Amino acid sequence: MDTLNDEKIKELKIIANKIRKSIIEMLFKAGSGHPAGALGMADIFALLYFHVLRHDPKNPLWEGRDRLVLSNGHICPVLYASMAHAGYFPLEELETLRKFGSRLQGHPHREFMPWVENSSGPLGLGLSQAVGMAIADRIYAGDKTIYALLSDGEHDEGNTWEAVMLASKEKLSNLIVIVDRNNIQISGNTEQIMPLGDMSEKYKSFGWFSQNVDGNDLQEIYKAIYKAKNHKGGPSVIIANTVPGKGVKEWENDYKWHGKAPNINEADMALNELDSLYA
Amino acid sequence: MLNQSIKINTKIFNDDVEKISSRDGFGSGLLQAGYDNENIVVLSADLSESTKANLFAERYPKRYIEVGVAEQNLATVASGIAAMGKIPFITSYAMFSPGRNWEQIRTSICYNNQPVKIVGSHAGLSVGPDGGSHQALEDIAITRVIPNMVVISPCDSIEAKKATIACSNTKNPTYIRLARNNTPTITTEETPFEIGKAHLYFVPEIGLAHVGIIATGPILYNAIIAAHELEKKGIKVKVLNLSTIKPLDTESIISLAKETKAIVTVEDHQITGGMGSAVAECLAQNYPVPIELVGVKDVFGQSGTPLELEKYYEIDTSHIIEKVEKILKRKI
């Protein structure tokens, strides 16, 4: 199927909303963390975990699973919430985020939570790891799709571009990269800190199949993933133009919410707003 | 005398002793490991001829990836390959890997605990004419400090081959330190090698030793020559080959310290944070005895022949002898 039907879209929207609420509850209880990117990516995570990924939450280390590499580990509340809602572990465990002894480390650590594919946090490392996975899958004749989720800000890192070149050279058509193009990074807007310009064109010039989509529009993202999966001969990138803080009007597009947890009043307000969307 | 119970090369004191580089030993070990285990993948950062990874590339082209001059990518791509259950060997000069890409190794390889094998060639002053920019003298320090990492510094081509094959069968991230130049063959095929186990290569003919020398890498040769000279002067010395720097063979080190009450360490690396530091950390906590450290003293190297550099930076045989004589006076 190259499109989602209305019923599926509604179902995924409800799931994305649940993921957003979990993110806010987790961050409030943790007292620190990164809400903006996590909220902005909730639609993409809902789509991946509940429709696109070949995986089995009851058998997380199943060898035949697709691989999802989250590179910008600071948005892990959306990863943990998606995994919990998908059935990897109990929803109650989300409350342990960033607490001592928790499997849900402040940035994902594979030694604590072996069901994440990679430890992450330090930026610019994820695409290379995904490229390595895609190379291994190709050498050993696998049939997996490797998904790498990157932030726009981590394209400041040279390591990311080293991986961009290698993926193209190796013609990794089993690799799909989704870039969270939300235009913010920790100390300001991306175009002020380090202009990234037209990311889609940049990838194209490196030989990638490149698409630009509204990263909060499930249908658009799905169509792009479908096209990417069917693209042969090289790697694919989807520049997902997302709204940071998506779902909570007051926080949307404000870089100050990149790395600040809500207090009780802010969390209450945000949860009420999300509740009103899908009562 | 040479400890012949472990079959050391009997020609070691001859002028025409065979000389082969440890990187050559790695190259042939890698071929063997690649033949034995089809999960081995090799990555290169544009230096495959220098590192001898080219031998593997010719034999197993499908399991060989050239990433270009990009050592950060070299390490992180290998982490991804290892995450798929494979055993990647990454090859470059020690200065660039683990030098340039330290944080990638720390985070994507060791923090993930992936069995990537990091092979750094051209380590130490023995690089020679290329000069200080290319002489990795800090690599032992920066690798042994990372949790999960195993650090091996083979003394010759035969030991390098054995270390390569041995580490291809383990699940640990591992650093193998190699040298560029042809250096004397110290061991034989029969000499035992086990990761984490040090062996005595030189022992007194009779009785207890007065001083224990602990050496790592090809410079072990200088330590053995020094011991041989000292023997003629009536100073009895034991020489321990500490080819695995992490995990440290504390048992062998402490036992040597108990016998000799005086230890001299020898390495082609900075004294700070290197093998000698590891030995000092061990002995200070377990069995404190006087220690003298032979190594580079907080300065960068420069161009020159390996022999000129050894002498100038005081890691040659005569300086080892000097340190042994000095520590005899410090003995309590």
C-alpha cells in the first residue's frame, strides 16, 4: 500500500497523542530533559513503531527485525514512550526516566536497555552506525531496512557528512534516513548557529534520493517512506520538516523548550491541551 | 639467560637476527582470522598498504570496506557492523585511530560494548623520519582508560599475528598497537601467547633476580639486550613481556616485584598514562617497591632514524642499563 487509509491515520494520530502525553509526564517527573524535539517527532515515531517497522516487541532481539537507530539520543523520551506503548516494556516504567538504576537512562544506553540498537547522545555518530548496519546487512545478504533518525543540528558534525559520503559510495538502498528538520538547536535557531540551508539539495548533491515532507503529516511521511523503500541503487533521505514542541501551542517553534522540563503548571496545561485534541 | 622453557628465538643476540615489522604479523594474522571466521570484516581509512590490511582486501574483497580519510566514520561504521553480530577490524595509523577518533571509540564502540578491533599501526618513536606529528606516544594512555577496552602491544610480528587471531575470537573492544619498522623477531611459533598473560623472557641462570624489567612492544628487544649485558656484569635481571596492558596481569607483576624489590618499566610511549603507569598503579596499591620508568618524558618526538630517536629520548639499551643501575641503589 502506498498510502494510509483514513482509519489508519486516525488510529496513528491517537497513538501519537498518547506518546506526547507520556513524554510530558516523563519529563515532568524526571525534572530535566528535552521536550521540543521529542514532541515534534511523535508522529514519525508512531508511524514507525505502529505501522512501518518490521519488529516484534515480545521478541525484541529477533534477528530478522528492521533496525532503528536514533542518533540524537536526547529526544529519547519519544523513543521510550513509543517502545512502551508498542509493548516492549510496561508503561509504568516510563516514570523511571533519568532515575538511578533505571533502564531508561537520560540518553539511551544499550547496556542498560539492550532493546535499543545503539547508545546515543553525543551527536553525529548515529548515521555512521546505521551505515555500518546497512553494510553488514548487505554483505551477509539480509533483507532488513535500516532506519536512522537524525536531528538537523547534528549535521554541524563532520562525522555525519563522512557517513553521508560512504552511504552513497556503497549504494545502500537498504538505508532510510529521516532528518528532524525543526530548525532549532540548543542555543538558538540552526540558521543562526550554523546555517544548514537546503538540506534536501545538499543530500541530493551527495547522490542520495531525497524528499522533503511535512514531518507532522502522517500521510506525507508514509508516502515518502514507501517511495524510499522502493528506491533502488542508493540511500534515501527524508527531510521531515517538523514543528518542535508540536501539540503544545505555547511551546511550538520556541528553542527554549529544546532542553527544559516542564514544571507542574506547565505540564498540567500541556496535558489538558493534548487531552482536548482526542478526548 | 633467555627463558627457553617458552622457546624464545635463540638467534636474538646475533647481529643478523631476523627483522620483520609487527604490522606484517598483523597482516598475516588477519588473513588467517578471515579464513577461520567469515564474520570478520575489515575497514580501512586510505592506508591499507601501510597497515597491511591490503592482504585481506585482495583475498576477501566483499568483506572489506574503504571509508576514505575519515577515521571518525571508520570507528562508528564499525560499531554498526558489530551491532549486526560481526567482528570488524579497523585499521589506520595509531595517531588517527585511536587518536583522532577517541570519542567515537569511547561512545560508539566501548560504551556500546561492541567487539570492534582497533588496529593502530606506526605507533611510537620508531616511526622515525615522518616526525612528531605521526609518532603516537599517547595511544596506550587514551585506550586503557576506557572501560571494556582490551589493550595489546605485541613485541614482534609473530606475537602480533597471534594477538590478531586471539582477539578475533573475543567479544571485547580491543586495541592492538603496531609498529612500522622491521624489528627483531623475539619469539617463535612455539612461544605461548594468551591475552592478559605476561611471560618472563629473560631469567637469571641461577638464583633470584636483583631487578625486574617489564617491557611492552618491540622495544622489549632493548630490554632483553640490556639484561644480557647486565648479566655479564653480574647483575641478575628478569624481563617480563607485558604484551597485554589491559587487563593487567597483576599476578605476574606482583610476583616479580616480590622477588626483585625493584622494577624498571620500558615502553616506546609517554611515561604519563602508559604501561609503566599501569604497573605503578598496580604496585603502589599491592606491593610498593621502587620503580624507574623508561619512556618518553612529556615531550613530542621529531624526525630521525629510530636509533637516533631512541638514544635522544633515552629509551635505548644504554639508558635501560642506567636505570637498572640506578634502581639498585634505591633498593631498600
